[in-house]
Amino acid sequence: VPLSKYPTISQDVTFTGPETLEFGNLKTTLDAAIQSSATTSGYKVTCQPLGIYHKPKTKNKNLSFRLSISNPVQTLTTDQASSFVDEVVAVVTKELKIKRT
């Protein structure tokens, strides 16, 4: 696979949900939202899990991911990347009834 001549922008996203939230369900929903938005925008996107944190004696946990976004035809601006991430996060938070932290 040839390297893109345009740089990639990475943004980390953390979701907070109940301790019963399954990683697999969140990752599947996140991947579907990314695929849908990437198809519309033409961006190339990878999603890498970063970690799960559950503070003792609390009912919520945090799940973090790194989204790496590039545009194969031009340099992506930070605003474009942020808008893409916001669009994906809106779908995930609505569908799973969780929040972004």
C-alpha cells in the first residue's frame, strides 16, 4: 500500500458509559459510524483502542480510542478532522446512550 502524500491527523476520543457497556459493542458501533462517515467524506480512517478505565466504587467506565484521519486528495485541516470526529461521536453517543468525555 503506497503512503499518502498528505498528512494524517489523529484525535483521541473517550466515551463514558455504564460499567455494563461492552467494549465489543462500542467498537462495532464506532466502526460502523466511521465507515458511514468515511464513505460520505472520502477520508481514510483507522480506529485504535487505547484503554479502558473503571474507577473503583463507581458505576461508570471510560473507553478511549485514537482516530487517525487522512484525506487522499488534499491536506486535511484540524477543523475538518474535528468535524468528522464530532459527526462520528454524535452517532455513537445517540445509538448507545453514552457520553463523550
